[in-house]
Amino acid sequence: MQEKYDAWENYYSGLSSLLFPNEYVLRSFVGGYPKLKIDKNYRGKKICDVSCGDGRNMVLLHKLGFELYGTEVTEKTAQITQQKLLDHPFKIESQIKAGTNVDIPFEDGLFDYLLSWNAIYYLDNKQSDIGEHVAEYARTLKSGGYMVCSVPTRNCYSLLNCDDLGENRIQINPPENKWGGGLLKGTLMYRFDSFEHIEQVFGTHFTNFSWAKLSDDCFGLPLEYFLFVCQKK
């Protein structure tokens, strides 16, 4: 696992600047959709971007008025991203710490919002329980707080040709020409099959779900994700 963490650390270290936020993160927080249920009174509220990567969504969250927190899998990656935000023309302050889906290093009930963009389904080992991930996310969120979350469907490029380990656990085995130069190869994930499956897994701690499904063929690369917004019970 440490070897995999080191590979991601090297990847993010090599990015020279912050990229644009994900389009659907923008839509989820700003869009006026008829079935989207989220309180848009963001100013002064605390948000944690779990597995925030290079911080590409944090400039948007800063502009919306959030107080920024985040996690990444190594301390070095967390420090690099935090410094990139400080070096941004907006001089964005944040607290980014090393953490995982089962160990978010912040106190109970700290956050008003959580963002988990293609993150919660990454597993530490073949015995990992996705329910522990959901419980850890819920632990850090205030009662009534919102989580914005995306997970890939089985038709998404990153899950194609995976090895099925049973009980919705998979190991990624992409062709060599896939994204990231092999970064995902060997990664353990949990695969969600449907909105009903997601609600079954998350429903112990969350309610009031809003749903979207994203599907795109990007120059021959199939992208398909479940996107949902929910509230902690």
C-alpha cells in the first residue's frame, strides 16, 4: 500500500499548478436543478474535501465562502497541495492533513459539508468494509450536514477489465495505455451497482438523497458515474 501511496505522491508532486475544478462539482454546489437538495448558504461553513488531490476543487470552494479542510494519503502530498493553495493569487488558506477513508484526522461533527469526489470507494485491503468508510465520513459531519459524492459505475473506464474479488470488491487491472501511466493498476475498490445499492450502503447514516448519473464518451474513453447529495441523519 505504501508503494501505491508513493506513486500518487509523485504524480501530484509533478503537477505544476492547480487545475480547473470538476464541472460536476461546480454544478452540484452552484447549479439550480429541480431535484438537487442542498443548502447553498455556504459562507463561513466548514467543508472537508476528502482525498482532495492537487486541490483543484478548492479554489471554487474558497470563492463560495467555505472554510477549507482536506485530506490526502501522504503528509507530503497534503503539504504540497496546501502550499499550492497559499501560492495561488487568492492566497487560499486551508488545513490539509494525511488521512484515508477510514481515518479522517478531524474531530467528530466538525464539518457542515463533505466533498468526496471519486474517493470513498478506494479500499485499503481485500477485507476492507465499505460501511466503515461511510461511518467515518458521517462521524466528521454535523447532524444535518451535507455530503456531495461521486462513484464510478461498472461501465466507467477505470473499472473495465477489473478482477472481481466478490462482495463488490474489485482489483483494477487496466491496459497499459490507460490513464495515469498505470497508477490505478492493482488498486482495490468497492463497486456500486445502482442508486438503490448506494442508498442501502449509505442509508444507515444518511438520508434525503438527490441523484444524478453522468455518462460521456470522451474521445473513446467511457466515463460514467453515480453522483449524489445526501444529509447526515
